[in-house]
Amino acid sequence: MKLLILQSMWAMENILPGGDTLPLPEAVRRIAEHGFAGVTDHFTDRRHVQRLTQELRPLGLTAEAQCFPQSVDELQPTLELAAEFGCHHVTIQPDVRTRDKQAAMALLRGWQRLAEQVDFPVLVETHRYRLTNDLFFTLELLEELPSLRLVGDLSHYVAGHELPLVEGDPLAEAQLREIMRHCHAYHGRVSNCEQVQLPISFAQHQPWLAQYRRLWRWGFANWCERAAPGDSLAFTCELGTRPYAITGADGQDITDRWAESLQLKQLAETIWAEVRRGL
């Protein structure tokens, strides 16, 4: 079993001084040089996926393939691209908003049927303004469909539900752990109960960073208990550009997101080492 740490291509936007973005080849090269195992990016446009893969393959990098289907059939093109160009796993952000559990279940079961046709994992992300927007609704879906495999981005639930992690809330933590029991990958970002992406280098945010560290450690350990020999857990450093990133009066980031991505990468590596030593 191993941990694969990926860097989000979205997180590479506007990271240069003045808010400029690195060209794709330079961005991928920088990612490889700093020891990431691959990238997270959209797999919806064939020309883009082909260009991206041409940069990744010579450097031995893999990809998390993101897509945003609104129906069962809309997943198929991404699965075909992922099968053609290769990926570590596909991540669905289900671009659907419904309170109808049966309609939601029909979508999820349909995507599961399609996933049976490919030899890589197909996961559903916990994300605001998506089918999984609401923590409680997602927990109900998991009760109905315990085979549902997730990508856990806990920041959306902590911010979206104003979960007071620092103050301590046993019920909220139990609910997050239930989500993590179904997670086969993670997106790494630290929120508080009001902001979805905190500058993790600021002193005032260290209590929140400590809580996420504790949650991820539990989640990594839980995954290890469920995983088979040879499996790999993907953790994406996903410090997104504005408006996720907090900006100053000049419209620019108030921190160096690339430096913080490397800090997050090191944290994930440390947590993984602790978990593996404890097994």
C-alpha cells in the first residue's frame, strides 16, 4: 500500500508573482521536480487531455480525472478518455441538485454500472453545489448505497455546515468519520466553519490545521484497514485560486499558494508515515 500525493492543476493557476499562470509544460515540470506523483485535472475535453498526458507520461506522473456529469450517460466520455490516456482514478463531481433520494440513487447506481466496465476506480466527490452538497443527505445516500466510493473533501462540509471542529462536536466528528469510511481518495484543503480555504501558514489558523491533521490521520488509518496489498491512496493538494484563495485589496493572493501546497504535501507524507508505523 502506498500514498500518492497529487497536485491540482487548478491550484497551479495564478501562482506566479502578479497572479500569472505557468504554461502547462512548466507547471507539470515543477510538479514533478517537487516529488508529486501526479496531477488532478478535468478529463472532459479530448484535446486538453491529450496535451496534458503528453506532459505527464515522460515524467512518470499519473492523473486524477475529474468530470461533472449531469446524467448517467454524461459520465461515459470521461471514462473513455481515462481508458484511452490512463489515470489513477476518475472523480465525479455530480452536477445535480435534488432532494429526491430515489432520483439521486438512480444516478449513483447508473454510474456504478458504468464503472464496472473499467479497470480503474470511479469515485464521487463530497462537494458543495453538487449532489453531495449536504452532509446529512449524503449520509442517507450511504445508508441506502453502502458500496458508494467517495473522494473526501472535508472542507466543504466543515464550511458548509459551520462545523465547530476546534470547539469540539462529537456528533459532527462521528458524521465526518462515517463519510471517511467510504473514502478512497482525499482532496486536501483546510477550512474553518466560515471560510472554505484558509492560509495554512498563518498562526491563527493552526488550531484548524491541527483538527484536519487529526481527521486525515484517522481517515488514512481507516483506509489502510480496508485496502488490499498494492492499493494506493491518492491525496490531492487542492489550494485553489481565487475566489477560493483569500485575496487582498489588490486582488492578489495574500499567501504563496505554491509554498503552502508543498507544506500540505509534507504534512500528508508525515501523517502517512505515522499511520504506517502504527500498523
